[in-house]
Amino acid sequence: MARFTPDDELELLFDLKVIPHDIKQLLPEHLHMRPLASTDYTRNHLSVLSVLTQTPDPGPAAYLSRFQVLLSIPNTYYTIVIIDKRMDIIVAVGCVFMEHKFIRDLGIVGHIEDIAVDKKVQGAKLGLRIIQALTAISESRGAYKTILDCSTENIPFYVKCGYEVKGNEMAKYVAATPDAPKL
């Protein structure tokens, strides 16, 4: 069993105080919510995200490089994780990023993305806790609205979280080509 790494030993994406204490208190004793850490590559982060989509392993150096990019844009990316302290691994993750607009009196919109819960612990309300925390973070950062996209089968879950259906999502994916630059 891995030793649980205390928050003060980690390089975190943002200040711990941004996550509402009252939501963290709703988790069982063996679980801990905190910002993403630079070392979470070794804590199951990509494996948990793989419940959503293809998540090829970029390797530890590229992972750390992406973390540093997010860290270099303060007050924008708020990725949170739930750690199972017994094994020091991530069991749930989610992100809200803040978009600074010209409309709505220079308003801010929070975009929730990449909500994922390890299949072994789905049904334990961890997704709900992630959504509650991300919504609270978005509102505390001044967002006039918080939005997310989801599949049709996930609509009932997000309605329970206080969200409502508004419009449609559109996407255009770039075809993979051998000479396409890696982002």
C-alpha cells in the first residue's frame, strides 16, 4: 500500500482554499479532494480519464510539461481530483476552466470538462461531489454561468446536479494525419 502524500508535499495546480471545505467534508474518511498535482501521472489520473475517451499515455515528461502549461495560466484551470488515501490513487477527476468574455459586461463563463469516476467506485456520489465543487469554484471566481456538454444518457445525472438542458453541442474533429503536429 502506498503512503498517502499530504497536500503540503505536492506542487498543486491552484490554492487548496479554492475548493469549498463543506463539499470536501461530504466525502468518506478514506477519500480526499484536492487540486491536481504535478505528480498525479503516477496516481492513476490518465487511467481514470480513460473512462471518457481514448487516453494514450504521453509519458511522465510530457504529462509534467502539460501540467506546467496549465500552471502558467493562473486563475484559469481548476482541475480537481479525489484521492483514495488508502492507496494514494485518483478515483475521480473533473475540471472547470474560466473563459473571460467581452459580452455580459466582460463576464466570465465556467466550462466544466472531463468528469470521470473510476469504474470501481461509480455510484458512490463522487461525480456529484466533483460537480458541486467545480460549480462552487466557478461561481466563486465570478462566473455568470457554468456550462458543460454531456451525452444524452448523462442528462439525468446533470439535472440532479442542478443543470438544465440548453441548446445543442456541435463538434468538428480534425482528421488524424501522419504529418499533423502533436499538441
